[in-house]
Amino acid sequence: MPKPIRLDADTWLVMRNDPVVPKAVVQRVHSRDGDRYLLFRWDLDPTKRRLVHVVDSLERANELVLFDVPHSRRSGPPNGRYSDGSFAPPG
């Protein structure tokens, strides 16, 4: 699992599939009960960023950020063959 990238004292970027655009941002807040970590879903459009979890550790916040499942450009089985040995049609 990739480690979050520290942006400042209380902010981390969480990277997954895209090497340039973060998947999430973690913001640490301090309270009398101890630090909390706010996990936000990232989007280039600030109006689409959403708080998705509040957790007790940076490690837990990082674990909650999933990788995107790659999408195939064609329909059919991922290796191009069906279980009976026949091939999927192109495209």
C-alpha cells in the first residue's frame, strides 16, 4: 500500500491508480479527545469533494482509500477466451 504524501503539518495526499491526481486527502484536526483524521474524496472540482470518514489514525484513513478497478476496452473475458476455449469477438 503506498504511503500518503505529506503536504503540510496536518494534510496528506493519498495516491492510488493515477500518478498525478490524488484519490483522497486526509486532514488532521486536534481536539481535547485526541487527534482525528478527516478523509475526503478528492476531485479537481472543489464542489465535488466529500468527507467520507473520520478516523483515529492516518494509517486507518490510508487503508480506507481503495484502488480503482481497471476497465477493459472490450467486452468478454479478461484474457480474451471463454471457459470452453473459444475466443471473444474483437471490439
